[in-house]
Amino acid sequence: MATKCFIPILGKRLRFTRLTENGSLPEGSEANDAVVVTKGFVTINLTSEVEDGIEIIQRNASGGLCVNEKFSDLFKRFNVEIEFCGVNPSLLSMITNAEPYEDYNGDIAGFTVPEGEIDKTFALELWTGLSSSYEGPETGGYMLLPRVSGGVLGDIEIDGENAITFSLTGASTEGGNKWGTGPFEVVLGEDIEDNGDMVPGDPSVLPTGLDPLDHLLLMTTGVAAPPSECDPTSLDPVSD
């Protein structure tokens, strides 16, 4: 078993998949307009939230240590912030507290931001490049957050010199994901022999299903990022 060391560089594409309230992939009519792919982002920031382990220190009557115990720290979640350099109302309504606003033709022409509870849940995939120092056959990096609870639109700054950007804040990863091996072909399958030489296999789903408590996956991939599209598309999972 070999270890692949790699250096991801430059974010290329994001894919968002709307999930049901319990974190499952949508099915049937719920799978319509469930996927958005975009390259219109500036930064993604993940900050880990860790709960410090309990520390118990008890001294005896002479001042010496009777009990000196430190329990392990506990990883809780990643907090997620994304800055977008363009406006996709369908995407913002999928992952934030924004709601789509239709024009006279029934097209989604903008969004509103109402008050109230935020109940959006989604999965996030990121494709990156790889440093030229990487010597493996893969062409890029792949990151997956299999279950994220939606956030809110952050501060919107408008001035006369800079482009207007929109940010997602307050989102965080959750345990209990139901992603498994996923609905998409994101990696190359097992190497196959071709005229005596080993060549990468066909595009495939993940080789091993994620544990429900996994919050993040980062790996190399030989499958190119999907094309960016403004309109949402339906979720069409790969057949077993």
C-alpha cells in the first residue's frame, strides 16, 4: 500500500447538492433542481471547532498531586464561510436564508432575505489543482463536506471601487451524513491492464463509503471538475 503525498492549489469548481432535512440525498421529484456547479467564488474558509477535554486536578493535604488527569479534546465541527464573486439566486437560496424571487416570466431573477429559521442542508464538493511537484497520475484535488447546515448571507459592502461580493457565514458541518460512496463519479476506478501496462480505470464513485461521523474528505482525483452552470440541474445518481 503506497501513500500519495500532494499539495492542493487553486480552487477550481464548487458543486452543491441539496439534501433532505435528515441529510439524505433527495429522491424522486425532490431531486429536481438539486445540484448547482459554480466557479464564481473567491475564498472558502474552514475553521475547526474543538471542545477542550476536561482537566481534573486534585491536591492532597500536603500539597502534592492526588489526581492529575486530562481527557482528550473533542472535534465538533468545521465552521464554513464562502465568499462569492457573483450572484446565483438559485444557489444562494439552496444554501442560505435567501429565498428565490421570480420575474413575470417565472424565471428566478433575484432573491429576498426574510426573517425566520434557517433549515437548509447541503453537501459541498471542491475541485482544486495540484502542485507541479506531485508525481502521481491524478490531475487534481477533491474535497467533500458531506453534510452542511445552511448559513446566512453575510455583510454586503457596496462602494464605488470594488466589485460587490456575497458571503455565506454561519454554516457548519454536521455528523450523521448519509453520503456513503456518493451519487457522483468523482475518482478513477481500479487500475486495469492494457497491453501489459497498468492504466487508470473508468470514472467511479468513491471506493469506500464515508462513515456517518466523517465531516471532511480530501484526496487526489483523476476526474475533471464538472462544468459550471447557472441553472440548477437534477440529481441523477450513478447506478450500482
